[in-house]
Amino acid sequence: MLGPIAKLAYAAQETSRAGILMLRDPGLGLRVEIKAGEQRQTRGEEKHVPPAKGGDRLNFPFVFHACVSFNSALSPAIRNFVLIFLGALLLHVAGTWSIPLVDRDEPRFAEASREMRERGDYVVPYFNNKYRFDKPPLIYWTQIASYRVFGENDFAARLPSAVAAALTALVLFAWGRRFGGERIGWWAAIIFTLCLQTFIHARASVADMWLVFFVTAAHWAGFELIADSLGSPAPLNERRLKYWRLAFYFALGLAFLAKGPLGWIPLLTVASAKLFVRGGTFYRRFWFVTGILGMLAIVCAWGIPALVRTNGEFFRVGIGRHVVERSFNVIEGHGANSLNTYLASLPFYFVTVFLSFFPWSIKLPALTKHLWRNRDAIDKYLISGTLIVFVIMSLVKTKLPHYTLPAFPLLSLLLARHLFTLPGVSRFPVRAATAAAAISLAVALFVFPLLAKTFPSAELYKLSRDDLLADMEFANVDYAEPSVVWYFRSRAHGFFRGLNPDMVEQFMNAPGPRFVIVPTPLAQALSAKLPPTWKTYRAQGFTIVKGRPTDLTLILKPTP
């Protein structure tokens, strides 16, 4: 800030004439003009600016005071918002550039966004030139915006998730201030930002963080619509009710565009609030029919064109398979197949939360005991939202630890409200936050670069990228990981196809430059037949999704 202040000071001394102080700085987009002799009010005191004599220049202390006054005009609340957002964002982006995208979800999202941008088609996503109906388009839109600024790379693919996580921290700070002051707001933001699942998904090129943000925003808006009934201060007037109502349904619409029907969970939360909220204005506050129609209009603005252009396939696969079938069947091996194992897995999320919400999960038993005995209407609202997420995800057959992530902001608010009333917490919050932040940064900045060399797709790409051409044909044998598509399509603009081992020679002997990625034993078997002008590159690493070491060789035929 010293540079802009000095520039403003110099500009002020050079341009002050006839009692007029003008501060100009094009870089800041700022122009301040103070006429001599006018009365200024500064922090409740009346100040008089004396007229300057012809040719006089205002001295530096006066100008510096004016600049500092301008700088300090930013309210403490705004400064806190800026600190929270920038602090959370910097924490989440740390190291995102130093570790390759992790198979399989990250490169699928990143590549689908690139292909959407290449096609100029922002309705129907593709991956490797094939339909990708897994998720609605919001994550792709945010990644495309990031690509336009930072280019198509790992950092840009992950940045939207970091932004969404930082925005969620802002919502928690603002919401917490409403019913407990800045201390609760600060700690709610800190707890959410520094738990394990946030550490993972705020750095991941996936859709989850935007779902979390909009679900949290909808929960907050729903809270504000019934805040007076929940015992929160400052009951709303009709104008503010209108804004919160719009925010509620707008957030629900965008939550669906982030990850489908899960985004509508806040509707169940506010419906459950009827059990402990008294008063006849509940339904009138929400305008459910009008609001839901508006929410559906947001969804349909994208959904109808998508359904028309895919002949209904987007709904059949996106909702039918990835929502309905995922609820009643196990998808991709994530869950229990038999009835007995399904019943045994029902407490899954109530157990994994102790890892996912670490280190703050250490205090969950004490919080549960405290809330069992003492809870008010605000607690009940937060508990309802949390339990609804946990119960729904527990009943769904397909299970992954992060599926309950939309409940973590509510859990953070609950813990922040009661953190300092729980036994044995005098030093725990500061120590836990300090340790979590330090470990997060250490892992992101020092461990991630060490792990990067174990990603075979990225390593093969680094070794061969100087020889890759835009018009190259390319294929793979027994390694159809999405990361191959993401990295190699940044240079070779075609699309990958899979080959059987006996098809490699025919593919490579066809006219034109091309390359194929094969297991190293197959490459060694073919080595005697390779022309001397062809090149080979070898990378060893670990395939996370298969849980086994991987040894790959890229065989490249350059331009004749």
C-alpha cells in the first residue's frame, strides 16, 4: 500500500493550486478533490482545511494524513471480510500447481471444461469427444472462466473450488455474526476452512465446493426468513424479507446446477423448522409455490436445452443413473452390495466424520453432550440441517466420505457457538487452528511436490511434450486413465482411443505422426521392431484408483 500512498502524495503536491487538493492515481482508479476552506467531518470532529496561497504546495504530512484517513475509512467489518476471503483463498490455492490432477474425477472435470470451451457449447459437456452427463454445468462454467484468465493448467482447474471454499467461509463469518458476534463468525469460518475434507476438496477440480457454497447460502437465507422466530435479533422488514427470499431460491437453483437435486436439501431444513418455529407467518415468509417455480426456472434455463439436444439422455443418465441408481445401488464399488453389509454401513458417516472433520471432531462428543442438555431454536435449525444431510447420505447405497460435506458449514457454526462453553477448551481452538494451518501449508508446499513424480501420466507428458504435435494421432493400451486425456490434449488436439496389444503395430505404422502409451513390458517386446527415428519415454509411478505401481512407456513416431 506504501507505493500507492506515495504516488498519491506526490500527485497531491504537484496538482494543488488555489486551495484545491486533488489526489489522482489511475492505477487505483481513484480521484479525490478537497476544496480549500470547506468543512470536513472526520470521526465526529469538524476539521477546517485552510486555503492555500497562490503557488503554495501542501506539505507531505497533510497529504499523508489524507491518504491514511482514506485508507482507514474501510470499516472493520469490511476488513474482516477481506482478511477471511484472502486468507482462506491463499491457504486453499497453496500447492495446487505442484501436484498433478488426481485420477479419475479431477481430470474428467478439467478436460470436459476444456472441450466445452473448444466447442463453444456451454450446454452439453463432453469428455474425450463423448457425452459426459455426470454433473450439471456450473463447475465447467467456473473452470472455463478460470482458464480464460490463467490458461488451461492444473492450477486454473482447481482455482474455482478454492474460491467457492473461501466464499463459504465468508458466508459463515457473516452468518455467525448475526447470532453471536464476530467471535462466532470468525471461529465458524476458521473451523470450516481448517478441517480435513475442506483441505482436500477446496484443492480439487470437482463440483463439490460449489454445492457446499450454495447449500450454505440457501441455509443462511432460510434462517434469515425465520430469524425472529428463532430468537435472532433484528427482525426483518418486508423489503429485506424480499431480498432474503430471492437469495434463498436463487441459491437453490444454482446449487442444483452445481450437483443436482442434492442442492435442494435446504428445503427440507426449513420444512423441518416448522416443528420448532411457532407463528402463522412461516409459509407466507417463504412463498413456497412462487419461489420453487423461480428456482425451477433457473434450472430449466439450462436443463431444457440440454434435454432437447441430447434427446433426454442427460436426464436419463444424469438423474437416472447418477442420482436414482446411486441411491439404490452401488456405483463403481463405493458401498455395500448385500443387505447385511448395507445395514452395517448405515453408521458410516457418523464414524468417518471424526476423520473428515478433524481436528475439530475431537470436540464433537462434548458438543453432542452439551446440545443434548441445552439447545435453543438456532441450535435446532443447525442440527436439523446437519442431520438431514447425514441421514440422507446414510440411506444412499453408494457411499464416499465427502458426501456429507454440505453439512460441515452447519456443523462449524454449531461448534463455534458453543466452543468456549465446552469443558477443556481454553487453549484447544487456537492450538488446533495453528497446527491445522501449519500442517496444511507444509503438506501443500513440501509434500505435494514430492508426490508429483509418482503420477505417470504427468511425468510422461513432461518427458515428451517437446516432441508432441497438434496433428498427432494417439492411443493407449491398458491405461485408459482420464489424466492421459487431460495432459496430452494440451499439445495434441485429437482424441485418445484405446487399443488391444495386437493393434499397436498397425496403429503406429499408419501414415502420419503419432504416439501410443503402453505398459513397459509390451514396449520392450516391441523394441526390436521400432525404427531408429522413433522415440520412447518411460515413466514409473503409482495408479491411485487401482492401488498399484505403474510402469508405462510412450512410443512416438515423429514427422517423417
